[in-house]
Amino acid sequence: MDIFEVLLLSVGLAMDAFAVSVCKGLAAKKVTIKEYLLCGLWFGSFQAIMPFIGFLLGTRFEKIINIIAPWLAFVLLAFIGGKMIKEAFDNDEEVKPGFDLKTMFLMAVATSIDALAVGITFVAYPANVLKMGVIANVIFTVILIGVITLIVSMIGVWIGKKFGDKLKKGAEIAGGVILILIGLKTIIEYLFF
């Protein structure tokens, strides 16, 4: 992946957290800087940790993954993207208004499961983000995913407080489309280049 793809991936993965953050802002009676930071730190840290865990799991099976890597990346990213788009049209999602430890932990895990699966696909990509080694690229990528999610989540709380529920569906759809497009690019490069 190059830097542009990493940025797109980061934004795509952050959209689940953004959508939940909008709902948190909507549901909260009062939002202070503490709530903005809590949302950003919870979602940002889990979005960074989960793909790293996925990468570590992927490296355990590197020989197998290298053989099927492009197909695996395509299937995982397309599945996750499709799931995000489907969830955008589901109306049964409920977000608890609190910012307590249990609620935030559960929400952070729920919004970062897809990041775990994406981390497995990191094994498939050559080390070319910043022309560094694979581990350095993965660390750079997960930090960027975490920072972007932190910022996007804080913005989501603000938007939720300001504008309400209108942007949630669009954010989930955009995130899903971005992930599907990255998956398609991976398989096209494998088949034709």
C-alpha cells in the first residue's frame, strides 16, 4: 500500500467509529472536552491496536497468506465494506448515551472488529508505504489509523451534538465503499500487474 491507500484505509475504518460518535453526541445531554477526548481515545486506540493484532496473527500464517494474500485481502475488505454498507441501512442499532468505561469499551471493540480483519491483510502488502521495513510500515499504518479515528470520532461527537442523525448513514456507506475499492484495487493489481 502506498501512503494514499493508507490514508483511505484509515478513513474507511474510522467511519464506524464516526457513526457511533455521532450517535453518542446525539444521545448525550451535555458534551464537554472530556467526552470528546474519551470518545476519540477509546475509538482511536482500539482502531490502532486491532489491526496490529490482526497483523501479528497474519504473520503466524505468512507462507499460506502469501499464496492467497491478494484474494484474502479482496474478500476481507469487500466483506467488511459490504457489512458496513448493510449496517448503514439497518435501523436496529442502539447507542447508549453514557461515556462510562463499560459502554465505551464495548463500543470500541464493536467498531474495531473490522480493523482486526484488515490487519491480517497487512501481511500481503510489500513494505513500500514510506520505503521502510514491514514492521515499521505496519506501526506507521496503525498509528495513522488510530490518529485519524481519534480525530474523526471527536468530530463525530461534535456533529452529533450539532446536527443530529442525518450524517450517520452516509458515513457508514462511504467507509464501506472505500474498503471495497481498496480490495478491488488489490485483486486487479494481482491479476493484471
